[in-house]
Amino acid sequence: MKKLFRVFSILLCVTLLWSMPSVAFAANVNTDEEDEELENSRKDLQNAQDEKENMEDTLSNIRDQKEDLEEAKNDLSDYVVELDGQLMTIQDKLSQLEVKIAEKEQEVTQIRQQLKEAEENEANQYASMKQRIKFMYEKGDQTYLSMIFSAENFSEMINKAEYIEEISSYDRDMLIQYQETKTAIALLKTQLEEEQAALEASQKEATQKEGEMSDLIDQKNEQIEDYETDISNKEKAIKEYEAEIAAQNATIAALENKIAQAEAEQRRRDLSGNDIPEETPSYGGGAFCWPAPSFTRISDDYGYRIHPTLGVRQFHNGLDMAAPGGSPILAAADGTVIAASYSSSMGNYIMINHGGGLYTIYMHASALYVSTGQTVSRGQKIAAVGSTGRSTGNHLHFSVRLNGSYVNPRNYL
């Protein structure tokens, strides 16, 4: 009986020794795979952090550009204020010129009236003188002698002779006076008209300067508006890059969480020695399942582009698939969900690990149907199309990351 028991014990030991290498081999295989996946996750994390630093550098550059634009805008605004002051001076001068021209026109009008009256007086005096000359010519010396000899005495005769001489002298003096007055008024009229013409020339010049100044101010105001548009665009670009950095931070957080879980699992496995965690499905190649089967068009493609409104060069890291709200979003391939959450830029999003450093990301969903840590299959409905986060309409933003970098999703579809 003791011999039988001894043989049985030996056989049991041999059996245990025979089976131990296979168990150890299986454990080693799984450990190697997990270590490799952990190392890939660490590489992904480093690449994501590098990409975040690049985004922050770009954000810093845009902020510097915005500050330069604001400084240029402020300088231009100060210049416009100075131009406004000059314009006001010109407009004040124009107002003064208008008053002076109006006064000068009134003076010219008065002088013209005086000249007209002087011309009439001259004409009347000339007519009266012609009448007297004609009368004396027609009557001849008889009238002149009759007036003299009709005097009753010598004194009266002298007085009448002097009277006749005074009349003739008066006629001559009055005519000369009227002619001189007319000439003086005509000269004054010419002078006033010249002064009026000079004022009108100054007015024309000031009006021209006013127009030029107004055009210059309009031009500078348009430049200010352009600066304001550029500043607004830069502010939008800053917000977009801040959102991209926030999204990258979410990606980094998900990777860090995955690494932490893997490291914790590794420590637990090292302590237990035989507790092997469930493996992550590995991408075996071939085309992905189209993630938005109800899509109507690709509204934005993968790659660098000049942003249509911001005017800055920007990288679009995926495909935007326009699709009706609520339509299904499918897992592109077998994998494990490492993030199913919300961010202000991505909205409701899902990140799936397909193994071998390959990940897919699904953004802007209206609803999520899976959770972190869940294993999903190719073509499984994981979410619904929506417009959450930074989005202008219902669509799926679908991105693919390989070894920590975004790649063109079309290579897998």
C-alpha cells in the first residue's frame, strides 16, 4: 500500500512538472503582449503631449499676431482722431469762408446799387447839361444878351452874368463829380469782386481738402474695420486652438488613464502571478466598417487647409460626415472603448483602441451607447449622430490615430 502511494505521488509530481512550462509560456505570452501594449500607450501619450505643445506654440503665435493687430489698429485709430481734428478745422474754415463770402456778396450787391445810382445821376446830369447847352445854342447870344441887358442896373447885370457862368460851371462840376463817383464806385466794385473771387477760390480749395480728408478718413476707417475683422478672426482662431488643446488634453487624459489601468493591472498580475486580464482585440487589417452609414456627403476632408473665415492655416484631423441627427454611428473595427465622455469641443465622443497602436475617435454624437472599458465589435452601433460640442450642424467627425499621430481615415475605409 505504501509503495502504491509512493508511485502515485511520483506520477503526480511528474504530471505537475510537465504542465508547468505550458502555463508559464502562456503567462509569458500574455505578459509580453500587455507590456508591448503598455509601451505603445506610453508612446501614444508622448506623441499626444508633443502635439499639444505644437498647438500651444501655434496658439502663442496667433496671440502675438492679435496683439500686433490691436496695436496697429490703435495707432490707426489715433491717426483717424487726428484726421478728424484736421477735418473739423477745415470745416470751421469753410464755415468762416461761407460767412465772409455772404458778407462780400452783400457788399458787392450794395456797391452795384450805388454804381447804378451813380450812373443814373451821371446820365441825368449829362442830359440836363445837354438840354441847357442846346437851349443856349439855339437861342444864341440873344438870350444871353437879353438876360444881361434886361437888368435894371449894372449890379443886376453883373449878377445875371455871374449866375449864367455859375450855372455853366455847376453843370461842369456836377458832371465831373458824378464821373469821379462813378469811377470810384466801379473801382470799389472791381476790388470787391476780386476779393469775392479770392474767397470763393479759398472755399473751393477748402472744399477740395475737406473731400480729400473725408475720403482719407473713410479709407482709414475701412482699414480699421479690416483690422477689427482680422482681430476677430484671430480671436476665433485662439478659441479654436484652445478647444483643440482641450480636446488634446482629453485625449491625453484618456491615454494616461489607460496607462494607469494597465500599470495597475501589471502590478496586480505580478503580485498574483497567474491572474491574466482580458486581451484587447487586435486589428487584423482590411477595410473599416463605414462609421456613418447614413452620411450624405463629406463636408470637410482630412488635411491642412486655410480656414474659410479665420484666414489661418489649420489642420483638420479627420473626416466630417454630414448625416441626419440621430442616425447610427458604428464601430469601425473590433476594439475596446478607452473613452466615452464629453468635451466642450468634441461634444459627446468615443475613443476605441483596436490594438497595435491604432485608435478611432467619433465626435459630436447626440447620444452614447457604450462606456469606457467595454469591448465592441465591427459594425456595432456605439452612438448617434448629433451636433454637440463645437459644431455647426449634424455630422460625425471621424478620426484615426496610429502610434500617437493622426492619419488619413480614407486609408482605412
